Amino acid sequence: MKNELTEIEGRKVSFFISNDIPELILIEPTDMRSIDHMDRQVNELEGMVYKPFLFVAFSVDDWNLQLSPWEAPAVFGDEGFGGKGRETLAFVSESLIPEIRQRFCLNADKPMVIGGYSLAGLFSLWATYETDSFKGCAAASPSVWFPKWMEYVKGRKTCASNIYLSLGDREEKTKNSVMKTVGDNIRALSEIYSDSGIKNYLEWNEGNHFKDADIRTAKAFAWCINSIMPE
């Protein structure tokens, strides 16, 4: 795939596009260290699907600040969550998506999937409640332990119709009283989606939160692509 790097409103943006006209647009927020090294994830993803896609990664300077949907106290270490996720979502909706469509001459009917790993996965899930732009969500090991997340979900309906969830089988085995809720919360979330008629899949991966993040994220996007546009 061709890779183009640019900057939009001070954020680094990496475009991966196939030789064919893309049938889907994939969007992922990622940290500054990872954005220059997305090749492995994209190559893994390309080997899992048959539909041509455009993959767009954009940088997040401050993970806890810019991806958290609301303010919350620290749950590990001493760094809390600043709750600036709405500003990040505004960048995606008002700047990034229009740039994608203009740059690659793509119509508004191309389905879009938002996804990511860890707090980026939570941000992606949250985005599907706040906008109807995304048909799918690829939430790999999302931080669904986030304070008040389940209360937020139970009072709202997602606009996405295809949602992938995953977790490492050791992630809930922690002494941290907040983070240990991640297993029960992701099971409950999958059940909520199923009861609402939303196509979803919950996959359990071997290992803790830090194992094979790029491969897990590739699997998440692949499921969404194959679910939205099956062969």
C-alpha cells in the first residue's frame, strides 16, 4: 500500500491507500511514537481482508487528556484524565473526514470505521454515540473500566451497526479495583449490543494488555470490514 504523511492542524496524519478505489475508510487515533510505525498493523490487516480500504491514523499528543470523553481521576500512577475527547472528535468530524474525502475524491456514502487500542478503543466506542458518521467500531482492548462508562452506555444508543470488542484474558486479573472491572464491563457491553440488535463480536486474546497491540487492532478492523462488506 502507498503511504502518505501530512500534518493537519498540528497533528501528524498517515494515509495508507491501496491501488484500487477504497470501499471503506478506517480511522485510528494513535500516539506520537506509533504513528510512524503503522506498517506492521496495516500489513497484517491487508492480509486479513479482500476489500480495498483507506487507513488513516492521526497522532494524539496527550493520550489521557485528548482521548478521555470526560474528566476522571487517576486510576494508576498520578496522571488523571483531562476529558478533552470532544475536542479530538471535533477534529475528526470537522477537519480530518472532510480532508480525507477531498484528498482522495471519496463520496460521503463510503462506510467509515473508527477504532483503536486501549483508551483509543474507548474513545472510538464513545464516538459512535456522539456522531452517526461511523458504521463500524474496532475497539481492541478498550478501556471500558473508565469511570462512569457503563452508566453512560446504559442511557444511550450507539449509531454504529457493527462493533468489535476484544480483551486479553489476563487483563481483568489485576489488584487495581477500577481496572479489574474491565472483564465484567466488556461482557455486559457485548450483551447490551446484542440485546439492541447490533451486530457485535467479543474476542478474548491470550495475554495481558500489552501483548500484540498492533495485531489485535488489525484483527479488530478486519472483523469490521468483513462484517460490513462480507464476501
